[in-house]
Amino acid sequence: MTLWFILALMTVAAVFAVLWPLGRAPGAPREGSETAIYKDQLGEIERDLAAGLIGAGEAEAARTEVSRRLLAAADASPVAAAAPQRGLRRAVAVAALIGLPFVSGALYLKLGTPGLPAFPLAERAQAPAATESLDRLVMQVEARLEKNPNDGRGWEVLAPVLMRLGRYPDAIKALRNSIATNGPTATRHADLGEAILMGANGVVTAEAKAEFEHALALDADEIKARYFLGLAAEQDGRTREAAGIWRAMLAKAPDDAPWRPLLQRALARVEGVAAPSEEQIAAAGASDAERGEKVRGMVERLATRLRQDGSDVDGWLRLVRAYMVMGDRDKALASVKDARAALTQDAGRLRQLNEGLKGLGIDG
Amino acid sequence: MMPEAGHYALVLALVLALVQAVVPIIGARRRDPALMNVAASTASAQFMFALISFGALTASHMVSDFSVANVFENSHSLKPMLYKITGVWGNHEGSMMLWVFILALFGALVAVFGGNLPATLRANVLAAQAWIAAAFYLFILTTSNPFLRIANPPVEGRDLNPVLQDIGLALHPPLLYLGYVGFSISFSFAVAALIEGRIDAAWARWVRPWTLVAWIFLTLGIAMGSYWAYYELGWGGWWFWDPVENASLMPWLSGTALLHSALVMEKRNALKIWTILLAILTFSLSLLGTFLVRSGVLTSVHAFATDPARGVFILAILIFFIGGGFALYAWRAGSLKQGGLFAPVSREGALVLNNLLLTTACATVFVGTLYPLALEALAADKISVGAPFFNLTFGPLFVPLLIAVPFGPLLAWKRGDLLGASQRLIAAGLLALAGVALVMAWSWGGPALAPFGVGLAIFVIVGAVSDLVERCGLIRKPALALKRARGLPASTWGTAFAHAGLGLTLLGIVCETTWSDERIATMRAGDQTMVGGYSVRLDGFAQRHGPNYREVTAQFAVARNGAAIGVMEPSKRNFVTRGSATTEAALMTRGFSQLYISLGDLSADGTIAVRLYHKPLVLLIWLGTVVMVFGGGLSLMDRRLRVGAPRPARSAKALQPAE
Amino acid sequence: MTRKQRRLVLIGSALAVLAVAVALVLNALRDSIVFFTTPTDVVEKSIQPGKRFRLGGLVQPGTLVKGGNLAVKFEITDGKSNVKVAYQGILPDLFREGQGVVSEGVLDAGGVFKADTVLAKHDENYMPKEVADALKKQGHWKDDYAAKPEAAGGAAAATSAQGGKP
């Protein structure tokens, strides 16, 4: 309500600015004229002469020249006196009275958002707790850390939350700061490696690998780092090595370790697909080409499975990612099409797929 | 509510500008005083609404209202208050708001102080001003609206860029814009004169001070930008011939020419058509500068805007006003009466020479700045035109200009006495020659041109001083000198200061570019190196914490001839949360010279890359511009009317008049 | 002097100054401009050693080698071709692997670009315009570029990349 009142007030002021001069009594207009200036100039020559700034001869020459201009100006100065144009004035007045509010109102309604209240920081701070979201809490912690970046505990607490929110680049920064302020530990380096890996869509990049190796250098039994190094081996096509790492971990793991099933699944994956084993010594000497062949075989198998049962969103994503990593963008795009076709009936899964694809850098 | 009120105020300012653009012109044609007076009241009201609008945007930034998209994108609740405010114009939309706000301010000033102008002239000037304003309001509202809102405001803003949080960078745009936009007044006056088909004495009396105001701000703006680059960017350069810098240099050159030709017009009623042309040209170059920086056509250090829609709109504005201005000029200039005769050797003649050289120099900068763009558009070849181009073109044109500078004020109006002027410059010439000889002897085998550069600078400075000495009669009648000095018009002092400032800047430039000593070294604690006759020892490092950064500071002990003279502490800052780094150079001032140290990377083995400079007389570059601005200010104080009286040939020797 | 003669003097001197300026500009344009080139141009067009030009692109990750006495070597890439660059001096703050850079210098006989200037401007997000254009032309833009070297470096492909927590 107050907004409309203020807007109306401003409109009235604007209209008034146009109407005021139109309505004023036509008194003698305050106006400078050329002749007045030349008269001033003549006066100034006299003053300069009196002050000794110019010589008599020079003053004379100047006087002559100014007088000449004065005469010319007096001759040329328009004799036509003010010619009041009542009709025009009325037209302008009416236009201002009606047109101005109309045009400005229309323009504003098209551009503005009058219904939206201002939302300054101070008000936000007092906003009810209902709007307190995780985002907001994180924001507050980040704000505090911005001011006081050496608060190691803050970074330590913030990092896992950022990971869960999927803000991997920020998580990476937070973990780096945590390492810088709290000192390096195996866990921190492993977490950092994981954050980098998540940021790279699950690919164990060289950078991530370096972090895991760093972690293992600090503590050879760091579980997470070992698992991911295994994954790195798998991604590089060294499935045998991956299986070796994981099997060693399983052997050492206590029976109630929560990560046992994950390891078993991973192991089943590599062994099931690549039929690894110690006895296949020939595979150790397998050339790059053979290894690549093997990988292609795995991808083909996945593709075949998905063609039979197309409801597995994760499977599709894995397939697309595999094609992307192999540098076969055309096939990746083709399988995106297939996936969409297979999932058209299921809106929820389709959305899941699209989000996953966005994560891979393929936009719908 | 506040952002919406500001938004509506901007719309109202546009509508008022449209009224102001049309009604007064009709009034002036029909000679209706009431319709003409609409110009003044709408100009004031338009300024008021621009103020409300700009104020609302500033207030939104101050309270961190992230429901305004512009605030969300360019602010952060943790910014210091000062940078929340300066951040208003640190982005594209806000800086355009500042542009129109200053435009409206100048319009209102004409409305308020223009009482002594002929009514038709005032009406036409304000109408022309309103055309420009309307175009820019429209530009803001349609392509760069700072009042767009976000329905679900985010909790935190996006920008906290540490590099942009600097007072030099914060003040640079307003000063530059006061200069750019100030030239709109002379443009509007030129357009009004062309519409009326006549230029009277009142015209000249108004244009010069307004041009001077704009020139002063533009000079300050350029100098500040240059100093910022010098101390913040970390490699000690102060002018890069970057297109953005050139964009501000071009209006400065043609504005300086305008200043001098307006002088001829004011005093001698001559050069009318040329002055009109320069006024149009200068503002056109200001618009061009705005276009280059704002359209994203060059992505350069000032790259914020890269939206083609905006670029096309500004280009349209540019074509409309420049094309319109020159078309009007071509059509109407013939109807203006020529006046004032003068001999080639005279004050007018000298000022014409000044204009000729300044505009030509401006043209070479224009070519160097736009040629790469044209080539890219036409031939898809990418080239860069850097310092060597400008040194080869701009330099040779400026040398004769500088030689001519001391002669100008010594020549009489209408017909001058070159021999007499030369005689009075004998002292300056001798000193300059002595300077050349001295520098040559001192730097034997060094750069051949540098001694002449120093000599030229001395000639300009001493020439400016000897003009003053001459006018006070310090040598002829020392007793009366003080009295006469007091009686001298402020504008005479202004001229002398401005010219001497130019000489100082030149001296700084010559010395800095020729004898600057640079060392790049890897040092470890305890290492020592020599730069410019100073020995610099790296004592060690210290880690420090700032409010939102960590920094590594290196301590350098500086000594000269074995005597310690101080400690310098350059640092490298790491802004933790953003993960960005800045280099903070350390400066030590010795007289007008400076030692400059900035840090490179710290290696794992404890060595650090260090860049050390000794920059002799570098401060004179900016001190000179300050002196120039001071001279401009003095000249502005001079409220006298100006009549240039020719000196009668017979009595020239006998009377020795001051002006 | 008559009015006409005065005008002639004015016009004559104006023309003289203009002629000098045109001569200066033409001369300078012949000698002192520098062309912008991408690594692909360098490879394909075989630029003569000793000719000055600007080379722009991204710093190929993993190629930055720092030698003694501030000597650095790195490679500039546009995704298609790489050019080795040697430089001696302090790199700008914003010089990073994988980021845009413009350097100026000459090629030596061995095909190494000897740079005397390396620019990475002060805005964090700043990508030199020429570099951005060139990369767009090559179909590599910053975002997808970051992932590419990994793909190329990883030699063989991965079937799955589960990022689950152990």
C-alpha cells in the first residue's frame, strides 16, 4: 500500500514539474542577452586599465573591438518579442496530466515487480526459524570462516556437509584449508581425494590419486584411500591389480566392518567381468590394445544388458560415462537417446537420468 | 519497496527526459517563454528522480538486499561498507546508473545556473541534453536494468573479489565519468548553437568553464587509473596503451584542444566553427569510450560486460549522436558567421597549432585503437597494436607541440612577435641546453634521445615560469613584482601551472622510461642484490593473518652507501575462502623516485622470486598531472570576462602590457 | 597578408601535419604490430623463426617445469596442437595450468617459443578474448576442457566409476 502511495506521490511531482512553468504568470523572464555581456566587457576593460593590467593603447584597441561587436549584436538581436502560444501550452499541459502518468505507469508495470518486498540482510537475520535451512546454516558457517579463515575446526565441520550437499569445489577448498590449518592427516587427504573424485564425476583423476597416495604414505591402512586406489586401478583397466587391493583389504577387515559388502560387490564386479586370477599370468603381459579390447567387451556387455532391461538408470549413466571416457561422444549421445526411449514411461527415473546426465556435462 | 521506488523513479526520469527533449525546442521555435521554461523545471525534476533512483540502488547495496539481482551478483554481506557503496558502480548496470546520474546532475546545473543565458539557448541546450539522457535511460531500462528482482532471494551474494576492493579503483570510474559526461554540456551547447544558427558571446562564456570542469575530472580520473595500475598490478608499469586507457585518452586530447580553441573563441570571437566541431568530436569520443568499455567489444582489464544486445544498443546510441551531431554540423555550420581575423604568428595562431597537433595525435591514437577491431571484423586477422606503434606516432607529434607550448602565452593576440617571444624564452632555452649537456655528459653512451627529452621538459617548465616572471616584471622592476603578481588574473597563473605540470609529467616519463633499473632475482634469506644504487637484503619471511586472508611477507633491508635507510615489506596474499592470490608491492619513496619490490612464487627450497625496480622521478608523472589540474582549477576560479586585446604594434615595447 | 593568404597558410600547415601523421601511422603499422596466433596456426602455417607474434591458448596441465634462475617451460595448447614455450621471469599471479594465457615472443630454430612477456590479466574469470575465440573455434571451451586431459591421460577407459564411500 505504502509503495503505491509513494509511486503516486512521485508521479504527482513529475507532472507538477511540467505544469508549473506553464501556469506561471508571464513575468519578465530572467534572461541574459548578448548586449549585456558586451557591456560587462567594456566595464571590465576600464577596471583593468585602472588596475594597470593593460596599457592605454591596448585598452583602446579592445574598447573599439568590443564596441563594434556590441553594435552588431544590438542590430542582430531578435526583436521578435515573446509570443505566447496558449493552444500549445494547453496541449502540453493536457499531455503531461494524462500522458505522463499513463506512459510511466505502463512502462513500470511492464518492467517492475511491485509485489515483491525488499529483503535486506537485517530483516533476513530476524526471519523466523522455519526458513532456516541447511543451506542457510552452511552459509552462516561460511560467513564466519570468511572472516576468520584460520578456524581449523570450522573447516573440518563444514567439509563433510558440503560434500553431502554436492558442492564439491567448495568442499575441496574447505578440505585444503583444513589441511593447511589443522595439519595433514591420512583421513583428511583421503577425504580431499574423494571430493576431487566426486567433482570429476567419479573419475579418479591424477590429482585425486595423488591425494590418496599421500594419505597412504601417512597411514598405510587408510581404508578409503586404499579402496579408491583400487578403483583407480580398475578405471585404468588394471582389474587384476584392483582385485588384488580389494581382496587384501577384505582379508584384513574385521567381520563387522560396514564397508565389507561394498568391497565384496566391487570385487564381484571386476572378477565377474574380467575373470581375473593369479593363474592368468598371460594377462599380466596383456598389451594396451588387449586391455582396451577387454574394456570394450565389458561396455558391450553392459549395453546388451540394458537393451534387455532398460529400467536401470545407474546402468545407463555408467554406460554413457564409459563412452564419454572412451572419447566416443557419438555413441554416448546415442545411448542417451536409447535411455530416454527406455524410460519414457517412468517420469521419476527419467528425471533422475536427466540430472545424472547434467552431472556428466550432457544437457537434455 | 525501496528498490521498486527506485525503479519507478528511473522510469519517471525517462518520461521527463522525453518531455524535456521535445517541448523546449518547440517553445524556442515559437518563442513561447513558458514552454521554454519547461526545460529548466523538468531538468531539475529529472535530476531529482535520477538521484532517488541511484540512491535506492546504493541503499540496496548498503543493506545487502539480495532480492535485487544486481546486488546479489555484485555484492556480499561481508564486504566492508565502503566497498559495498563503491561496488554500486563496480559493475555494468551500476556504472551506467552513475553515468546517467552525472548526466542529469550536469543538466540540472545548467538549469539552475543558466539564468544569464538567452532563453532560447538555454531551452535548446537542455533539450539536447535530454536527448542524450533519454537514450541512456532507455538503454538502462531495456538492456541493463539494475532493479531486476529475484523472487526467492538467495542468502548470500556472489562477489567478494579482493582485487576490486581498492580505493583507487573505486574512485577511478566516478572521476572518469564526471569528465566524460561533462563534455556532454559542450556537445549540447554546440547542438543548440547549430539549431539556432548562431553563436553569441554568452555561448563562448559558458562553454569554456564547463569544458574546463570536465577536463579537470578527466585528467584526475586518468591519472588515478594509471597510478592504480602502477601499484596494484605488480609489474611497475603505469601506462599500457591498452584500448581502455586509450578510450579515456582520446577525449582528453580533443578536450584539451577544445579548451584552447574555446579560449580563442571567448576572447577573439574566432574559430567558431572549429570549436563547434571539436565540441561534437570530444563528446563523440567520450561516447566511443563508453561504447568500447561497456559493450565488451574489447575484452580487456575492464571487462565486465559481454552481452551483444547491450553492445548493439550502445552502438546505436553512438551512431545516432555522433552521426546526428556531424550531420547537423554539415547542414548548419555554413550558417554560422565567421569572425576574428588573425595573423599566423599570434596567440590565435599558436592555439591553432596546438589544436592541429592535439587532434592529429588523437587521430593516431584512434587509428591504433580501432584498427585491430576493424581488421578483426573485416579480415578476421587478430593483431595487437602496442606501445611501439604509439611511441612511433604519438611521440613525434607531441614533440613539436611541447616545443610550441612556452611560446603560446608569450605571443600577443591577433599579431604576435615571434622574435620577441623567443628573446624572452632565452633563459628557458639556455637552461634546457645546459640540461641536455649535463645529462649527456652524465649518461654518456646511454640512450641518445633521453637528454633531449629532459631538455624539452626543462624548456616547458622554465618557459612557463618565465612567462610569469615576465608578467610580474620580476627582473625589470623587482619592487613592484609582488603587487603585479597579485594583480595578475588567476587564469594567467592557471596557464603557467598547467603548462609547468605538463613539463613535470614529461620529465617523469622520460626519466622513468630511460633510467628505470629492473632486477629479477631468486633470493633466499640473507641474499643481497643491488638496484639503482641501493643495496637490498632479504632478511626473512613472516606469516601474517589479515581479516580474510593469509599473507607471506618478505622483509627487505634497504641501504645506500652502507647506511641503512629503511625496510620494505612486499607480500603475497592468499584469500582463503576464494582461493585467490594477490601481490602487494612495497614502495619506498626517495624524493620523487621510488623503489618498488614485488614478490613472485615462493619455492619449496626457501628461495623466492623477486622483482625489484628503481624508478627515478616516477612520482613526477602524477605530480605533474596534479599540478595541471591545479592550474585548471585556478583558471576556473577566474570569473573575469575575457576580452583579448590585440597589442598595438607601435607601443609594444614602451608599454609592456601584461595581457 | 590578405585573408586568403592567411587561410592558405592555415590549410597548408594543417595538411602538412596530417601528411606527417599519415606517414608516421603507415610506417608504424608496417613495423610495430604483432599478430595473434594459436598453437594450431603455428603448427600448420610454419611461422618463420625470429618473427615476433603473440601466442595464446591454455596452459596444458602437467607441462609446467620450473628450472633454475626463474626459467620456466610450459606448453600452450588449443586442444588440437601444442607449442612449447620457454620464458624467464616471474609469472603473473593468475598464471595457472589449465587457464588462459597470452605470451609474446619469437620462435627459435627448434620450434620452441621464446616468450619475453606472459600475460594473465587481473580478473579471475578473465579469459583473453582472442583465446576464447580460438578455443571456441576449436570446439574446446574451458568447462569441457578441464575433463579432456584426464580422458586422454587415462589411456584405456573405465567401465564404472562408483564414488561410494567404503
